[in-house]
Amino acid sequence: MFKTNRKAGYPIHEMILNRWSPRAFSSEPVSDTELMTIFEAARWAQSSFNNQPWRFLYARTGSANWQQFFNLLEPGNQVWTSKAQLLVVVLSKKTFDYDGRPSITHTFDTGAAAQNMALQGTYMNIVVHGMEGFDYERAKTALKIPDDYQVEAMFAIGKLGNKQDLPPKLQEREKPSDRKSLPEIVFEGAFPASTKERSTNT
């Protein structure tokens, strides 16, 4: 399991505390069993009416599909994802299977599945790095995604590499970030009239 120097304000499971999003990947392959184990973790996420709206499209480096997925990324993300072993496009189904009604929580539920993937990756020492820096519209067209599905995010997946292999600016960012304090995000009763916000890195 990954280990970081993060400090929690309350005693939480170390897997949650140590999950972070490195950009440095090694050339070590991710096996089919490892990949499907990560997807298996997603399968068991919570969802409204047990609808399980999450869907995942993926491409392995060197495969016939890789370049199509890679080309969806913004140049800034291509710099470091070029060494990832897999790229995954995360989708959510916008309607319920049982009656076709719109699902308000399809995005929320799919986020839970994605977090399961990230935590399982942490447990297995596999990087599961989520990102929004890609062309959502082109992904929908290029990957022939039906209209009743929403493109949510992409993941880069692979084994942890050396930060020295990254460009200098990314090397500076290659460390686990802190989080907002509980008083900034948790409120008893109604939403407060004003809150102190501060930006954090992912």
C-alpha cells in the first residue's frame, strides 16, 4: 500500500489517508487480473435503486485503441500519461434501468464507484489518477457513447514511477496534497452565510 506523510485530524483508515494521485508512472505492466480487480471494486459501490449507472471504457498502452484514447487528452495531461499502462473513460447512465426515469444521482453514484477504484488501487500499489483535462464532446463521438450516458472523467492507471522522469514543473507538484479542514466543509444545520474558502491541489 502507498505510504504518505499526511496527518488526519481524526483516526481514519490509512488506505483513505494514503490515497493520492501521482503523475509518475513506470513501464511495469498492469495485469488483466490487477485491472479487473480494480474494476471489481467499482462494481460494489452504492447506488440509488441499485441502478449501478457506472460504465468504463479502457485502452491499454500499445493497443489498437490507445492512440484514440490518448488523443482525447489535453496536451498538459499527455505529457505524463504517455507512460501510463491504461486510460479509462468513466461514464454514467442518466436513466434508471427499471423504468427509464431520469436519475438525479447517476453522477454521484458513479463518483462513488470511481473512488472505490482509486482506493483499491492504493491498496494494490497501483496509481489510479482521475482527471477532467480531456475533450468530453470528442470522447462521446469518437467512442460512440449513446446519448443516455454522460461522460464523467478519465483515469490513467499504472505502477508508480520516479518523479525525476517528469518535467521539472511536474516534479515540484509530485507530492500528496493537504485538504481543507473540517470546519471549512462541515456545518450543523443550514448552510452558513459566509465560509472561508481556500484552494487546494488534487
